[in-house]
Amino acid sequence: MNLKIALCKSTLLGPISGADEIMLNYAVHLHQRGYDVKVVLLYEPNQSDHYLTRLKQSGVASTVIVTNSVLFGFLRVLRSLLSSLLFFLFMMKRPPERLRKLWQVVLGLVSRLHYRECRAHLSKNRPDLIHAFTPDTGTAMFLRAGHELGIPVLYHEMGTADHMPMLENHYRQLEGVLPLCTEFAALSPHLASEWSQRFPFLRSVSVLPLTMERCHTFGLLSRPLVAPEGVVFGFAARLEEGKGPLVLLEALARVNREARLAVVRIAGAGPQLLEIKRRARTLSLGDACELVGFYSEPLGRSAFMSSLDVFVLPSLAEGTPNSIVEAMAHGIPIIASDVGGIADMVGDDAGILVPSGDPHALAEAMFRLATDPALRNHLGERARQRYQSLFAPQAVLPVLLDTYHRITGNGKNGDEINGHHPWAPQSMRNLSSAPAAEMPPTRVSSVKASRERAR
């Protein structure tokens, strides 16, 4: 039986969206395997959206349920205008939470107006399975419509139960429809455990990792002809408080206090861009801090990653970030906050985990890798190996298909395709690789001790 799979979201949220990237990679690899997969969007995305372009280039079918919503079009224009206005209010320490909550309520109300169209579309086209993603204002509608039509529904959570406060309203609304799901999936074992505790009424919580295929640059790297002074640390994420870019700047200033040991390249766009520039000037970072814009396609991603010695992500809250998988695929060691599912990703020997929001601890980890090339090489090789076993398409697709076949009840099993994933239920107690022999543990020691070793 060739499953008819609908991957559902309200719309595509480019230019940078972790959920869109995950959905796109699932769609492309399922299509390449010969599965009947279609991306179903509630609202039409911008025609210039690069995720939509990549879907078309890969031959993946997509459809839009609401093709002519004047109200949603007005809200999209209004959001653009408000974003431009709020861009000049970057000096505010906190975003206008009341406005954010009001916006979420309005989008939810608009989405409910189109529930009948959503249900009618699913009834007419009737997929064997609905795979819905979050964060997404239309998720509740897809879940409810699928349940009413008797279509198995897989809800796939992209984040962490320890999320940023701004998302609380989304999850409070979502909680009311989660019992309608056939199955709930998270991105890593730790996240699955978190969500099981957050929503104890869930019948089933499985682990479905994200997947990503490395794109080779064929020698076209973004590293300059003259290498910068210092080890190159890279950051790639939306430029907002939750990703910790300001913490990274503080740590860089500490690392380079006595001598220039590190350069940081920042790829991304977002509301903190001006504040980052201002803080870099205040800290006198000069050309040790490079803002390179954001990449929007695999070749740009690979070129950026290939220019780095170490990847850094000091987030305050995360699920399993796409950017860490990108770095691991390129054999780059990781420094990241010990939040969400990151510990599951990095394990004991592919990087260094630090407390979130702590520039002192982050500086210790950066100094350690800046002064120890052997450790960088070791961690980078282990990162590449963990990518192959946890996130490469050949590792993830069997888990995804096994989940699909199980909840649709057609009797097939992903083991027929390719072996067992380390995070599969039968091996959930053995998630992390064993620590490497004769290598120092990948936790932060004191800056003083690190500098004494370097001397």
C-alpha cells in the first residue's frame, strides 16, 4: 500500500523557519522514496518564499486550501507594517507582549472562519495520514478536521516544553485539541519526556528526529582568501533574544580580552539586528564580529558552515535546532546551551554544553576550543558520526515510515527499509555515545585553568 501523506501547516513562514525546513526535508525525501506526499497549506505563502521554490524544484506537490482570503491578506500587510514600525523600537528590553498576544488571538479567530473549507478539502482529497507541524496557528483546525473525518493524525511538536513565555498562549489553545491526535511526536528522547510530563493525557509520545542532507559546495567556500586572525566561531539563527546572540558577543569580548583568539561570524536576520550591531561597537569587537546576512538555500548553508572551525548556539530555549544538525553534517564541533533536546543531539563527545544565558561559561568553552586544535578535530569527527547515525536521511526515514505505517495500521514496518535508529523505542535507554577514551570531558572548566593549559 502506497500511503497518501498530507504534511500540513497554516502557511510557509520564510525567510527563516525551522518548522518549514523540517517539513520540507521530510517531503523531499518521502517523494524521492516514491511515496504519495503533498504539502497542504491553509493560506497561500509569498510566491517568492524560498521554501516554496525548493518544494517545486524537488517535484513535491503542494496545495493551498484558502486561495482568496481578503482578511488574511490584510493581516499579512498589517503585520509587515507593524514589523517595520517595531524594528525602530529595538531599544526596548522586552517586546510588546500585549500586542503579540492580541495578534495571536486575531490570527486564531481568522483561522476558525475557514474551518469548513479545511474540513471539506481534507474530506474531498482524503489522505491516509495527516502529519501536522507546529508552531502554527492553523494546527488545531487540521487536528480537529482529521479527527472528525476519521483520518489518522500525527501531531509533530518542534519545540520544548520549557519554551519562551511568548508561546504560552499557543500551547494553551493547542492543549484542548491534542487528545484528538492519533499520536504525538517530539524531536528527541528528552523532549518526548518533557512533553509527556506537560501533557500527561497523551496516549502516545514518539520520537521523530529531523533530517537534513548535507549539500556539498564543490570548493565554493565563504572563507576569505586571507584567513582571519583567530579560530572562526559561527552562529546561525534568527537574531532574537531567545537565540542568545548578545550572550555570544559578551563571551567573545571575554575570550579576546588579552589577545585576539576568536572571530565570530553571525548568519541570520531578526529583530535584534540593530542591537547586536550597537553592542558589538560598545564592546569594541571590530572585525572580530562579522555579520554575514542570512542564507536561504542549501548551497549557502553549506558554504557558511564550511567556513567555520566551531559552531556556537547559546539559546535560552530550543527543541533540536536545524543549525546544529547542519554543523554536525559538516564535521564541526558544537558549543551550545544545555537546553531542550540539544544534549540528545550532541551527546558526550561531539561538543561542549554550557548553561544558558551565561557568557562567562560560554567564554570558557570558546577559549578551550580556540586553544586546543586536537580537541576541535576530535569533537568535529564525533559530530559527523552522530549526524550519520541520528539525522542523515538513511537513518531517519525508516523511523518516520515506521511511525506512519503503525498509526495507519497497514502492517508494514520501517525495519524493512533500513535497520534501527538509536532513538527508536527499543533502545531509548542508550541514547548517548560512550565518552571518547583519553579525551577531556566536554564540560566547561574554569577560564584560569584553561589559560594555564594553553600556556
